Amino acid sequence: VRIVRVALDHHGLTEAVELVSTVPFDEKGRASLLAMNPLGKIPALRLDDGEVLFDSSVIVSYIDDIGHGSGLFDSDDLSPYYLRTLYAMTNGMLDAAVASVMEVMQRPEEERSPKWLARWEENILASVEMMAAHLDRVKGTGLIPEIAFVVALDYLQFRLGHIDWQSRHPALADWVKEELEQDIYRATDPRLA
Ligand SMILES: N[C@@H](CCC(=O)N[C@@H](CS)C(=O)NCC(=O)O)C(=O)O
């Protein structure tokens, strides 16, 4: 959701969208979401003609197509497949992070799987390593991997604070800290939701 909100802001479209908050994990939230998205997940975007778009990567592509700002996937130097791979990697990292958070928040301790939690943590750390390795090509571009890296790494800081990626990748940590000073990241801080 936060990546979508940053993309909307980038294209000056924030006011064009009504933001409806919901909790996918309570019954009411789940029922309303299932009516839009059979996966019961946020984000989902209902268009004026009733068509519903999900998941976040489809919504971001749509916003990028209709928006008037610079293209989030358009670069003279970096190939669209490279950008999309970094973006997909970051979304995959977020899937592993969300799964880990759910495992701990939604399951009683005796039902949790230490094996899967360890596996997801390994995937998360490997993804952060890839972000660190590609940071120099991505930072300052205003392209989709840059937004996705910031949002995903702040999600880790917020929800999985025990994973200490910062001391392994101090330059990445400093960069994220600076990026998070921007108004749009302050306005969409999940800690304030
Ligand atoms: N790949 C999806 C992931 C979305 C996702 O995992 N959403 C979570 C919240 S962060 C959710 O709604 N989960 C509800 C559920 O799994 O029942 C996307 O990028 O839109």
C-alpha cells in the first residue's frame, strides 16, 4: 500500500483516489476485501467503471501509465527488465517479511514453524544484500526500485526490528534514513496508521 501511495504522490494523483482503510485479518475487513480481490489482500484499486486492479505491482503500472510525472520504469541507462527484476525482488522480500510477521502475530507459539521463519529470514537478508549491491545504480533515479527499497527496508525496521541488516549494510541504512525524511514517507509512515 505504501509503495502505491508513493507512486500516486509521484504522479500527483493522491487526490484522485479515495483511500479506504481496512484490516484484512478481521471478519468485516476480509469480507469487504474478498468482494474486490479473491486473494483477500490489500492493496486493491477500484476504478470508476467498477474494474478492480491488484496486486500492488499492477496498480503501480496503471498509475505510471495514466500519470503525468516521469515514468517510474523509464530510464535511458537502466533496462526495464533490470528495473522490474529489482522491483520483483523487493516485492518478494516483502512477501517473506509479511509472512514472517503473520506467523508470529497470528499463530500461537506452539504452531509456529521455526524452519520457515529461518528460511524467510534468510531470503530477507539475501534480498537486502542485493539491494546494497545495486544501491549505487538505483539511488537518485526516482525510479520504482528506489521507492520499493525505501518502503521495504522501513517495513523491516518497523515490523522485524530483530533483523539487524543495518550493521551489515551501513551505507544502505544511512541512505534509507535520509530518504525517509521526505514528506511523502513521513505522511505514509505505517507507525502513524
Ligand atoms: N503481492 C501482494 C502482497 C499484498 C499483501 O501481502 N497484503 C497483505 C497485507 S501487507 C494482506 O492483505 N494480507 C491479507 C491476507 O493474507 O489475508 C501485493 O503486492 O499487492
